[in-house]
Amino acid sequence: MNGEWLICGRDGRLSVYQLSGDFVLCRAERVPGGPWDAPRRIGGDQRVRPVLAIGQGIDSYGHLISWGPDTGLVHSTHFRPLLAPLDWHPIAHPDGKGDESFEPAVAVDHQGRAHVFVRNAAGGLNMRAQALKGGWGPWRDLKGADLQGAPAAAAGKDGRIEVYVAARGAVLYGRQPQPATVFELEETVEARAVPGTLKALATSEENTTLFFVDEDGRLCAWRPGSKPVELLDAAGTGRIAAVRCELDGQDCTLLAQRSATGGVSFAAFPSEQEWAGASWTRSGAELPPDVEVSLALDSDGRVVAAAQSPSTGALFLARRKDEPGLALTPWQAV
């Protein structure tokens, strides 16, 4: 899954999304901080491919993108955790037809419009966005060549959407010059990013930061206009999760990744101050070895971490304790 699959809805309830065979499942808290309901299928009996991209807007609505069985990409909106998400709605194939294995990304601007990015058959990047008055605009070819892995997208300054994508020996970056305008790929930096490890996060009012693992096993940070910075060794394998949060009164970025030695590892540092250094703290060696991790802030602004096992569907949660530092409660099965 591409994006943070643990989100906090506008009513304060947490919800998670899970892949289960040909379906996407959703689970939600019954009340903020309370027990969870049983998994529910998104879209009823409509089947999808085992791939999912998730994005969330400032309105807290969740936007889900997957591949339909024969209709290209499909989209669903989830307004509140205890409401059922909308049925899957086809948004077509970027090439008209063809390969459906390319993993998409989705980000939501400050007008609540989803922007979907996916590689095309020529190895470039395509984008389609929701229109201001309903429906969807056309697919647009953003160019690029020899792109690899899934893109990473986020809403940056003024809600402008920014996107990063790996190519052979480089990372490409694009953004909207102004909100709700035509998209442009505008910068390339030399980097050997491992496909499938990219995570984009708005780390200040002005900047987004891309986090990725390079081929030497180093977790790197990059902001356009500069050079990538090696932050620390990767904790293990799997996607990086990231959230901007306040720790002891300081604006921080928290990273998480599945640890090579079991469980999940966390690292925090002052936002956009990679030079301050960071180190991993491992948590939960008792977790299944294939867990994926996601991070969010709950309705009280506390960090919440979720870990789920794709092979078993098991879900675990840990919350930040009411004490200084980044102390988390033990993992609890949901």
C-alpha cells in the first residue's frame, strides 16, 4: 500500500485500510480511543487488484485508488470512519488499456481534489485530477523516462501537489506552479533510490521532504533545490512511514520502518534539521515478521502507530504515552 493507511477522520476516530485478496477492507474505532469495529469491504462485492494508494485532505476525507479488474484505475472517497466509503468509481487507464501492475499514488489538494499519479507504458508519469465542479479532468502526460517503482505525492505549500518518482540513478520532482494549475516535472537529482521506498511529507509550511532508501542501505532525505542528505542506516526493509508531530514542544519528524531484526523501528529528529542526527529505537520484536507500519496523529495530536501483517491480516496499535520523549505503549492487537 502506498501512503499512510492509518488515518484520523474528521470525527476523531482512527481507521485503517487493509488488502485482503481481491478486496480492500476498512476498520474504524467506534469512538475515539475506544474499541474497533469488524472489517468491512469497500465497494461491496466489487473486486480490485491487490494494490492500494491512500491520500487524505485537510478536510480529513480519505481517498483510495486501486486497479479494477477490467476498468483501469478506480477511486473511492471515505468521508467518516463509521460511514461506508463510496463505491469504487472507474477513472480509466492512463494508456487506454494495457498493464495494470504499476502502483499509483494519490494526494489531495486544499480544495479536496484528489490527484492520481501512475507510470505509463512508455516509462513516463501520468496524472489525472478531480475537477473543481465534479468529475475528473483528462489524463496528462508529465513526461519522464525509465521511471521505477511507485511515485510519492504530497500536498505542499498552499495545497500545491508535489510528486517524486525514482528513475535509474536519479529522482525526479514535479509540482504545480500555483494551486489547481497544470503540473510540471521540473527538477532531477542524482540519487540511487530503491524503488518502493519513497515517502513524501510536508515538513514545514514551505517545503515537502522526500525520504528514501538508497542502494547502499542508507535512509536519505531530499528537498528540491539541495542535495540528498544521508540521515541514518535503514532499519530494514519495507516502506518508510512518516508523520510531522510535536515532541516536547518541538516540531519534529517521526520515521518508522520494519526492522530487519523484527518489529518496527522509530527515529525522530527536528523537522528539516537532518544535521541534528537521528537513531533508531526498536519496538515490538513479537510482531509478525512481515508487518507494515503506518503513522498518524489522533484527535488529541498524539502519535499513533499501526502495524499489520499482510499474510494474516493481524492489526496492532501503539500510542505515545503521556510522558516526555517518544515513549510508546506496548503493541496491542486490535
